[in-house]
Amino acid sequence: MKLSQLFSQIIKFGIDKDPRIKKPQDGKYFPDSAILNGDPDLDIRKIMVGIDIEGPELILADKLREQQGLDLVISHHPEGAAYASLHQVMKLQADVLNKMGLKFDLARKLLDERMREVERRVMSQNHMRSVDIAKLLNLAFICVHTPADNHVYSFMNQYLREAKPKKVKDIVGLLMQLPEYSQAADNFCGPKIILGNPNRPVGKVLVEMTGGTEGPKETYDKLYKCGVRTLVSMHLSEEHFKKVKDVNLNVVIAGHISSDTLGLNLLLDRLEKKEKFQFIDCSGFRRIRR
């Protein structure tokens, strides 16, 4: 499969799992995903995949290419212009919050300030560092962020809806049935309840696993009024933790890298229905087929 075809297919799959109802007006669904370097006509068969791909991983990829051949490096977390554009994809969180009962206009208003905050935080970063290394090494390099996160968000919503957990601890048990999370637990970073009694009722569940990064902390009290009682999140900053604690929500941290790995695996499963690839796991990623 050509590099351009592979990336286009990834975007197509990401759109298929996107929580937004309407297509963005600018026609660009995922500004946090991109072909960062490489000939669009390059044939792709062997791929190194990692959650974070930076200088050390790219140097490793170059060495592996020399020893055993390698066509492409995929990073989950964005690099280059895709990282600089991370805040733009947060718009889709308005649709996620709206599905939980929050008015769409209010969700967008709260998100606007949070997006500006994330943009300011990212502005100071050295965005092109890894991309420059890939160019110097002549390595094909892409990042796939929200398309993968959309897959884990969609999967987790359906998984919990069908399982109907009654108590908060039941969610942890359900997550542990998934190999990405059970493997994470073996490395002492498995699913964990960080707020709420394990025996408390689950109530309405908000899955926070797509939309670039954490949304506005000002939404939690409003979500509580909409009936939300439990958050299932990849991660939670200390500021967000304090706000959630004040609201008295239950919080299950599924795990950041394990959730990212699940999203990538679900996406790659669909990609491999089109064509088989050989994968090299690195940087926290483990290829698990379903």
C-alpha cells in the first residue's frame, strides 16, 4: 500500500468513528494527524509503531532499517505542525458533552477558552525537532492521534453500555478483561479508581478518551446536573482532579498509554483488513490483534 493510500485510509476510519454529527467547515477533520515526512508513493509493508516517537526512536528506526528493513514510522502523539495544531481538534468535545446532556452552545463557549489555554501551552514547544530528524534520516514518518482516540472512545462507550456495570469497581473489572489494560496492570499502571467508593453506583458514564486533550474543568458541575456520576478517563490533571473532587464524581483512570494502545490496535485491525503489514512495537505500544 502506498503511503498516501495508507494515511487516507486511516483518516477515513477515523471519520467513521468520529463523535461529531456535522463535518467541520474547513473540511479538515484531524489537524493533529499528518504525513510528517516521506514520499506519498512509497510502498509500505513494514512499520514501526510507538505512542511517542521522538529523536531516540527515530535513530532506533534508522538502525532497524539498516538491519532488517523498515518503510514507515508511526507516532500516536502528534509532532511537527500536527502538534502545533493540537488545540483545533478539541472542538469535537462539544459533541461529546452535548451527548451527555450539556447544551452545545454552552459546551463550545467553555471549550473556546480551554482551547486557547492549550494553544498557549503548546506555542512554546520545539514542534519541528522530531520532524527535522526524520528528514535528515530520510525516514517516512506520520502521526495518528485523534483517528486512534476516536476508535477507543467509540469502543469503550459501546463496551460499557453493553456490559451495564452497576458499581464503580465493576468498570475496573471490565477494563481488566481487555489485554491492553491487563498488560498495563502487570507493569503497575493498570486501571484505577482515583475518586469515589468502589461500591458506589456507576450512574451515567462519561468516557473521556478523544478530543486532543482534557477539556474545560468548568464542565464537571454542569455534567453532574445532567446526571453524569462517573468519568472513565485516560488521565486527569491535578487541577481537573480537584474540580472533579469538589463535584463528587466517581473517576476511573483507565490508563493513558494503555488506552492509546487500544485505540491504535483497533485502527490497525481495520487497516489490516485491507492489506497485511509487519509491525515493530516500541515506545509503550504493543500490537494486539482482534
